[in-house]
Amino acid sequence: EIYFLTLNSSQTDSTFLSKIFMKLVERNKAKNKFYGPEILDIENIRIDKDYGIKLICNYLRENCRDTKWLKIGNFGDYFVSASLSEQIANAMECNGHILKLDIEIPWKQKQSIDEKIKK
């Protein structure tokens, strides 16, 4: 069982993050064999931002039943465009389990994502 998985400020790159997401999705598909994580903290990691956001969106679309809180935080000096924010919001529509998503983006874009969580 995994309750809390933190990669915060680690040397995680896009390749490693992709492998972690693939493994978590695989665990989710194993149905009741594995549990968790409930909280996934990927703040302050060095990933290719556009590709990293696509990885995050793909993970959200997989609708992993145990993950309730995804902590993304900020992307340093990288500006998350409106179209990438929309991709995150659309991925949240596919997810029925995330209760909280921590992400630092412009307020209007964040509001769109928050609306998807509340549905």
C-alpha cells in the first residue's frame, strides 16, 4: 500500500515521471491487488513542461481510483498557456476520484479546473 508518494524537489525528469505514472495506472488496473497513492506530490520537479503537462493529463484521464489529491504546484518560470490549462480541465472531466488539485496557474484558468473537480 502507498498512502503518500512525494517526488517534491527531487531529480525526477519526464522519463522517470512517465514510468511512475505508467506503473500507477498498471497498479490501478490490477483491481484491489494494490492500494494508493492517495496523495501524489510532484511539485518542483524538473520536467519538460509541455510534455509533463501532457503526462499529468494522461494520468488524470486514467481515473485512478485511489488518487484523491494531486499536488502539482508551480512550474517555475514556465507560463502555463490557456490551451494547456484547458487540457488539464478537460482531463479532470474524465476523473471521478480527484478531490483536490494543487496547481499554481492564473486564477481564471484555475477556476475552470476547479469547476471540473466540483462536478
